[in-house]
Amino acid sequence: MKSDYRNAENLSPAERAMLDYAVKLTHTPWEMKKADVEELRQAGFSDADILDINQVTGYYAFVNRLADGLGVELEKGREKDEG
């Protein structure tokens, strides 16, 4: 799952929908549509859940870009995320 969640067999449909949303928001945020939020609702997420998913995804990207932009070195033993 660490290298590609799409190959994981034990994810629920809701978990897959959440991860699909997070990946799209991370890699192609300009392509996000209202339908992406609706897919999360259809998967059983509340509006508060969706806001949490959105904020955690956005914050993670923000902090990584800050660190990258400032040349912050990773702690020894930690792999750089390719996202």
C-alpha cells in the first residue's frame, strides 16, 4: 500500500474514494470539481469529514513545499515522498 494504494486488496470503497480524492488534490488540484466532493459524500463521508480530508491533504502539501523550498534536510532514515 505504501508504494501504490490502488494495488491494496483490503481497502474499503470509502478508503479508496478518500485516497483517490487526496491524490487528485495533490497532483492536479486545478482539475478538482464539485463531483469530486460528491463522490466522497456518496462513499459515506460527511461534510465535516470531507473538510478534514481536504485540510489534511492541503496542509501536508503545504508543509512539504515549505521544507523543499527552504532546503530542509530529512531526518536520517526517512524517505522523501514523491508526491
